[in-house]
Amino acid sequence: MNRLGKLLLALILIVIITGCSKFNSMPLPEMVATLETGETVPVEISTYSWGAKELYGGPWEAMEDKDPEIIPGGSTITIQFDSTPDSILIREHFSKYKFKDITESNQFHVPDSKGTYIYGVMATWKKGSAIYALKIQVE
């Protein structure tokens, strides 16, 4: 390979590496879950496919061993992101494989019945998708 060919190959590699590093450095959107009182509910990321990075698991696995946040029954939880998603779906999880769709909006109501509840918030953007998890206890 002649000198010009090596220089061209080096230039192409630099462009590819620079492009990939910019692609990987996209931060995952932050999610905040807030009660009408202004209190925040702790949130964990359970699954994502963002840029060139992926994480697999579900809300049940992410929250199974976590302590729940104690909140009043009938409370409204509002979900906010630092980057507006193209779509959102909130699910209540009953086990690792059993869940029920709750709403496609950014708010949901906690049951009045005492118990521990795990929710998954699935959000998608043009750059990828993520599922966030939260665990609450109604007393």
C-alpha cells in the first residue's frame, strides 16, 4: 500500500471512530416520578436500547429486592423526562411475566388498596427506548 493509500485509510478510521464515540456518548434520558405533593418516587432503569448500548431485564427483576416507597392510596404519579419521548406506556407488573397496561399518558393513579405495586414505564425516542421501574407500597 502506498503512502497516499495509508493516509486515506487512517483518515477513514479516524472518521469512523469519531462518529462511533459521538453515537455512544448520547446520555440516556432521565425520568422523574412525582406525587401531587411534590415528593419524588425513586426510579430505576430496567431495560434500554440506546445508541450502541443495551441492558436487558424487566421492572419486576429491577425492583424485586428494592424497598418500596410508601405513599398514600389513590395518589397520582406524574412521569416527566428531560427529553420528551415519542411514546410512553405504563404497566403494572404482577410477576416477572405478568403485567397489565395502565395508560399511555404520563400520569397514573395508585390503587386505594393496601399492598406493594411495581410499575414499568416504557418510553421510546428516535434514538432508542428504555423501561424505567418504580416500586410503591400503599398502607
